[in-house]
Amino acid sequence: MSPGTIALIVVAASIVLWAAFMVNTTIRRQRKAQADAEVREHPGAAAEPAAARPVAATASATSAGTPAVTVEKPKALKPLTVEQMAVTRRQFFNRAWTFSFTAFLGFFGMSTLSFLWPSLTGGFGTKITVGNYDDLLAEIGPANNFKPKFVSEGRFYLVYYEGTGDSPVYLAIGATDLKMQALYRKCVHLGCSVPHCDTSQLFECPCHGSKYRLNGEYYGGPAPRGLDRFPIAREGDSVVVDTGSVQVGPPRGTNTWDQFSEPVGPFCIPV
Ligand code: FES
């Protein structure tokens, strides 16, 4: 059961409890009003203790000394009059106000919670099927000069990877098994979108000049670490990237693939 469904059930249960509380309060008020009306009609009965009213016992001594017990029959309750059963204007407005307020709270609560827990069915934040594994490997690999593939739906670059995987993040994303990884294009410095530079084969941020290697590891600039990335898996012949689970990039100083540890040509954004 998703968190959104649980939240909706909690809201619905709260509304039901609130409604039950209000109904109970109203019934108790009506009973009290009815009891007051009876007292007004039979003032003598009010002096009598309530517990003793249904079965009142009086004792008197007989000649034999045995106490005689007289049991009073309980009085039959008078049926409510039409006036007593009628809803007054004040009661009507009270109930209408309570009902409206409860309905408003319910709708407001449910729409707020559904906003907090959207049921994502596609796009960024979900699992994205990128394409056929062999086709993708040919598209981003040596046969195509290691050109990254940008997947706009998931905001990531699919890049070829043949490094040692000597950093915990590579285990977390499964990059070494598939020889590819999905790099989040958001710069880890202040969040600009980072384009790929064809000449240097680095990712170069236009905002403050941070540079990342082809495998997303830190190369230079103010960025505190390498690019973040997403878990990647093979499902049948397809490659699936989970964009709902961002993995923090490797720290500065990580260098797991000699072939792209240095730029292969001039920078696109001069240092
Ligand atoms: S946002 Fe990329 S270097 Fe500052």
C-alpha cells in the first residue's frame, strides 16, 4: 500500500470519527433537553433520586415484626411531542455548519495529501526504460567515439564506462556490470545544467566552470564532488534507469578510468 493511500485512509478515518463525535454530542444534547422538559412537566419527580424512581421500596413494620415491602410500578415514559422532535432553526444551522466545515476539511486534507504524494506514472522521478541494451552500447561506446546520450525525460546522460569501479557509488548503481551509467546532468555545485564538450570529452558547467570527466568524476572547478547518478539495470533486453533514487557522486580525487582522466582536446569553457 502506497503512502498516499495510507494517508487518505487516515484522513477518511479522522472525518468519520469527527462526524461520530458530532452526532454523539447532538444526541446527548437532545436527551438532556428532553429530560429538562420532563422535569418542567413533573416538578415533583425531580426531587426524587433518579435511581430510586423505577423501583421504589417502602418498608413498614407488621404486627409479626416482618417488614412489608411495597414495589412501585415504573412510570411509563411519555412519547415525545411533535414540537420536541422537531429540529429548531438553531439546530439546523448548527448541523449544516458542522457538515459543511467537515466536508471542507476532508476535501482540503485529501487534496493536500495527494499533492504531497503524487502517484507518478512516468517521467523524472520514476523508472525510465531507455532502450535496447546492445543498441545503446553501440551508440555511446567506442564505435561512436564515446558520445554520451542525453535522455531528456530523465534529465541524465547515458555514458559508456569501462573503469575499475573503485568507489562505493559504482557498486550502488551497477555501472561496471553494464559498462554504462546514468549521470544526473545537474551540477553538484549550484545546480546548473551541465552540457558535454565534444572537444575535451568533459562535462563543463557554464555557470562557474566546474568540469567533470566522461564518467562523471570531478576534474576541476568549485564543484565539491563528481556528478550524482542513478541506479541502472538491465531488464531483459532493455536498460532501465531509476531516476527516483539519486546516488551521491564520488568524492574529489576519485579517478577510476585512465583513458579519460585528462581532457582529450581544448575546453569548451576556458578555465
Ligand atoms: S553551478 Fe556548475 S559550477 Fe557552479
